[in-house]
Amino acid sequence: MLTLTLILGAHEHSAAAVDSWQHPTPALRRYLTQLETWGYALADVERLAANPPVQPDQPDQPGSR
């Protein structure tokens, strides 16, 4: 249990940067999803990082056809 606590603490520390919430990595998304699976209620910002909204398609670039 102590080892798991240290690992989770390290993930929390690395996720503290604003950039990690604005541009979540696959590892952060998996981490948050696992916490939710274990019964942790994600905060709104955590839920957005775990399941970022689908970005609209980029408009066609000239010459892309």
C-alpha cells in the first residue's frame, strides 16, 4: 500500500502543471480513468482532462485535395 501511495503521489505531482490539464497526455488520462474506476469522484477539470471534448475537424487546407 505504501508503494502505491508513493506512485500515486508522483503522478499527482507531475499533473500539477497547468499545461498538463490543458493538454493531457495519454498517461494522465489513463491515471484519471483508473482513479475513477477505483471509486474516486473526479472533479470537473479532472473529468475534462480524462475525456477531452472532441475537436472539430480542421478546415480543408488549400492544396490538400
